[in-house]
Amino acid sequence: MPRTKTPPSKRTTATTLAPSELHLRIEGLAVEHEKLLKQIKKKRNELNNFIEQMRVTATEIFGRATPNYQKIALLDQEIHTLFKEILEKKKLGKQSKKKIEEIYRSLQYAGIISRKPFDIFEDEDLEDDFEDLERDLEDEFDSTRSQQSNYYHRPDSEAESPSATRSESSKKIRHIFLRLAEIFHPDKAKDSETQKRHTEIMQEINKAYQEGDLARLLEIEQQYEVGEEIDSNSEDDLSRKCSRLEQNNKILKTQYESLKKELREVKKTPEGEMLSDCKKAKKQGVNPVDEILGQLESQIEVISEIRDYVKDFQEQKLTIKEFLEGPEVLRSSQRDMMEELLEEMLEDLGGVIRF
């Protein structure tokens, strides 16, 4: 029968038997058991802390960056509207219109403005090319999403352990849950104070059971000293305890590996990578949020210049020849990229010559 507290005379450590193989085996398993419980608790806290840090960081960045994102969205829409008016209303030659369409498409491909369906194009080849690219990107996205879905929704037998271990784990968790629920069910309390305490304990038990957290159930069992009674002088009891520890440790190892894997996957998400980048920036003495805001402001300057360039052409402040040369901000960017590439090539060449 379950009990509220194990009398000192019943503890497994208080044995009058001489050391035996069973006692030594139990002692080793008990050490391993405690180590696994500590590892799981540490990894669980690490995972929960990382997720909470992701939430806090994302909330801060979103809150401070929202005005900038709104500016970018308005500029983006304005540029699309201007191009639409130019391509639909301006009198353009076939070649000029084709080149303007190419500029419009290049701005979208470069990620400077959002992508839109090219239904305003008359050139079927350009439209087909864009649709092919979109289709390829969608296929790639679907493939990635399918792989992620397979990981998060595949059976436990594939994600964590063989089906036999999964069944063993489920049975063990349910067994401990039912035993703890029988002891701590609030209806069995004889006074209001005990009932209140048991209600709180049952909330922890239910949470651990719903999450399949064997380690937490075992922690609760140890915390309130309600483990099954063991007669240290009974070989049968010792054998059962040995078998139970082996089974529990096997399941706990699986749980620990599952937590490690979950943490790795969380760190690979866009939010996780953003948090990791922010931590690296802080170590270098850089405020990551200020850095992001600075990048957004630079992006707004670039998009604003492009908006002005398209607007000037729409208002006939630029000739078709000047417009087809492209915005100055992009030409400057291309020149900077070429200069950097040339410098890298010269450095590499110098290294080869010295060698």
C-alpha cells in the first residue's frame, strides 16, 4: 500500500545484509537515476529559459521596430502603385516598356520591394520566367515545411525510441500518475489546509502527466517520499527495485535525449537564430536592438530613394534614358560590391605571389 512517508527503518540504505550483487547494482542504478534526474531538470530549464528569452527578445524588437516596418510597407506599396501607373498609362515603346518591366522585376528579385504577380506584363516570356521561379520557390518551401512537419508530427517510435520503449514509457508514466493521484486526490483530504496543498500538488502531477514528463513525476514522488515500500532484507523486493530502476533509467535517458534534440531544433528556428545573434552582439558590446533599428533605417533610406526615382520618372522629371540607367543608390551599391570583390581578389593574388 502507498504511504505518506517511509519510516527510517524501511529505507533501502538501512540494510543489515552484507553487500551483495543486488545491493551494489541498486546502488549504481540509484546514482545513475539521480544523475539523469538532474540532467533532465537542467536541460528542461535551459529549454524553457531559451524559449522565454526568444519571446522577450522578439517582443522588444517587434515593439520598437513596428514603426519602421510600417514605413517600409507604405513605401513598398507606393513603389508598386507607381510602376503600375507607368506600365499601364505611360506611352512607351515596346523595348522601353520591356526594360522598365525588367527594372521592376529586378527590384522584387533583389528583395528591395515585395514580390507581386506580374499580371501587368505583356511580355509572356518574362511572366513565364517569374512564374517558374515562384513555382520553384514554393516547391522548395513545401519540401522544407514537409520535412519539419514530419519531425514534429512523426510517431514517437521514429522521433525518440522504438515502439516497445514508447509503450513501456507510457505504461510507466500512467502507473506513477495513478499512484500519485490516489495519494494526493483533494477529495481524500480530511481538512481544508491539506485539501489546498493536495490540490496544488495534483496540478503539478497532472501537468507532468499531460507532458509525458516521467522525470517530474519521479521528482514529486521523491519530494513527498511516497515511493513504494521496499524490504531491504527481501531478495524479491530488491530484485523488483533493481528492475524498476533499470526501466526508469532507460526511459529517463530517452527523455533526456528528446529534450536535447528539442533544444537544438528550437535554436535552429528563425527566432532562435535571432536570439543567438543578439547574444553574440551583446558580448561584443553592441546593442542588438539598436543595430536592427539602424539596419531598418538604412533600408528605409534606400527604398525612399528608389521611390523618389520612380516618382520622378512618372512625373516626367527624368527622361526614359535616365530612368533606364537605374537608381543611383543601386548603382553605388553595385560599385561598392565590385570594389570589395576586386580588393579581395588582389589580396588573394598577393598572398599567392608571396607564397
